[in-house]
Amino acid sequence: MHKKKILVFVLIYTTLVSCSFDSKTGIWSGGKKEKERIAELERQQKKVIDVVKIYSSDDIFNSEISLNKNISLTSPKKNLSWETPSLNNQNFIGNLYLPSVNNLFLKKKIGKNKYFVSKVISSPLVVNDYIFFSDTTGTIFKITKTGKIVWKKNIYKKIYKKIHKKLAFSIYKNTIYISDNIGFVYAVNLENGEILWIKNYEVPFKSNIKLFENKIYLINQDNRIFCLKISDGSKSWDIRSISSFIKSQGFLSLAISKSGYLYVINTSGDLIKIDSKSGNIKWSLNVSGSLLAHATDFFQSSEIVLDNKNIFFSTNTSFYSYNADSAVLNWEKDLSTNGTPIIDKNNIFIVTKNGFFVIINKKNGNILSSVNILSILKKKKKETHIVGFVMASDKIYSVTANGFLIVSSATTGKVQNFKKIKDEVVSTPVISDGKLYLLTKNSKILGYN
């Protein structure tokens, strides 16, 4: 691993102090101390700007490589629900079923995104013909596939009105579990929107939320890893690790193996394997990959993907494969993605933030193909980045921040067509029952089939 020159302009989300609340209703007192911290949070959020990264020409992967072998894929799998970020606890998505995206069957503006600090928010969840998502006011919606609101829920009092909310949520056993960037974790009945319980852990949460064997797993912005009980949100165990100074806007990654091991990456670049039941650390190593002072303050990663006995993930400088049992490095490549890597058979499929669709050999890390998918756009429209991507029916569906859905062949790497969404996209696409869903900045939920 070699040095990377990075210039980063970022401001800090403020660490929040304690507040009290009524555990039954979610309404808390709004005392003097709480009002002071809310006022400070409002001041900080007004100053927050997008994280801008400027790399030297050597630091960005920008090579096109022609494919010289046939790519074999598994048959598309039809999933009937999408209940947790990146589909499951292993973040293993694979080749899903999606016949086409020719028909826009759902286009509905629901909710408000008035205080848009983060450019990426949580993707929708889809269960039993219902769609669940949130806006930046902290309101959670349950809607039908025609866009009719079944229920909506917002736990925040008026004094929180001006604060941008960034929620992470996951569905488990007919309940939706939510964490936020204020420090709250709460549970809501999936059927009627009733609040079941609320807990305040006082420091913003910075990860997606995963559930396994009646436990909730989260990471906060101070790199503290939590295991909570689903019954009331109380703590089973926690692990404190070194905190980096600057808090990034992206979600931290965690994954849980089918045998119950938790894998996390924190903002210090530490990759950690933990026994999910006991909280005992099995191994830990640092993958920040830089000798620059305070380099870990700028660390970001993709989701960790578990595949048999190996783990795959990307940092902001490299893509890695490690042995999940021994922590031995299998291979490393100088390219990165902010989306969830897709694994199918012997290949890994990623789209880099600057728009290169890359196919990688899973066993040795060799790059088999690389195509600049943004080249299909007009010159002015190329100045954007990839928000996320998903594989379905032998195609890669990539969405750009400036509102394009680009369809590429997963077997040749070539762009087949693209669709203009006419709004900024702020979520990675998800697929359920042969339909693709995504959210836009103007709080529109879109569905294609």
C-alpha cells in the first residue's frame, strides 16, 4: 500500500449530549440542557458541506480494459422482499430478477427533504407489497405500490424541526427498527406504525442497522459497537475503539455471517471480527492504507460482503479480499467503490464513484474488464458520480447523482441504454418482486418494471 494525496473539505457533525424522554410515547422534556445541544447541532448542520475529495491523476482508477473472456452468471433469483440494507446480513446481493425498467409504474412525491445535508440517504425497504422509507425530517412512511400512504410516523418534537435527520432502518419479525444521527434507536410496529420503544444513546449512530437472533447491531460516530436487545433496545454489550477526529457523512459497514460472526469497519480503518453473542473480538487489523497524518479521519468504505470464507470490501483507495477466518490478505487492488460489491460465481462486479464498471476475478483480484459508463452521457452531464448500483437479470443498473439510470451488460461490460430520471438520485436502487425502486432528492419514490 502506498501513500495517497487527499485534500478533504469536511465539517464535523457535533456529538450530542444527553436528553430525557418518555419511553412510551417518544416525547421528551425539552429542558434547558437539551435546547442548548439542539441549538448547537443546528449551527453545525448549517455549516456542513459535502465531502469533496481531490486525488492526483495517479489516485483515480480511470483505465478502460477490454474483456477477453466469457463471463458466466447464475440464473437470476427472484426475491420477494428487501428487508435490510444490501438485502441480507451478509450484504450478498448476487444476480436478482428484473425483466426490464421500461415502465415507470410508481412516481409519487411523499414527505419533505427540506434540510438536505447528506447527498445519500437510506434506500427503501419492500415487504409484502408495501414500501417503507424516510425523509430528512425523520418521518417514516409505509405506502402501497400505488403510492397510497398506509401510515407515517415521526417521533421528533418541534424543537428538532430544523435538524436534518438521517435514518437507518431494518425490518425483522414484523417490526421496523430505526437508528438516527442524533443518537436514538426505536422500534415501530410494521402493521400500524405504533411506537414500541425508544432509547437514547446520546451519540449519533453512523452505520446501517443489522439484526440477528433477536439482537440489534450498530456503530456510533465514536466507533463504539453496540449489541442491543430487540425487546426494548437495552444494551447487551458494547465495544469501544479508537475514534477518529472528523466524522464522515457515510454509513459505516457491518455484516453478520450465518454462523454469527460480526464484521465491522470503523472510521479509524479497523476491520474487526466479533462473536455476535459474547462481544469477544476474534481478530482486528487496520486497512486505512496511508501513512499521512490524520489519514484515518478521512476513511470511508463500501459495505463488507461475506462470501463463503472470504470477505470483500472497498476503502477510498483500495479494494480488498481477506480470509474471514484468519484475517490473511488474499489480494488488494488500487480501485474503489462506494456501492455494495456484487459477487456472482467467480467474479466481482463494481462501479467506481467516477463511473467505471469493473469486473474483477474473485480469486486473484485480476481486472477482467473496465468500461466508462458515463461516456454515454453528454459532456455536461458527465460531471457527476455514481450513487449506487445493483445487478439483475444479467445487467448492472447504476444510478448517478444527477439523475440517470444506466443499464450495462454484466457479461460484456458494455452500456446498453440509459434513462433520464429528471431529479437527483439519493439512494442505491433496490429490487423486489421484479421491480426496481429508488428515491430522489425532491422526496419522490420511483418504481420501474
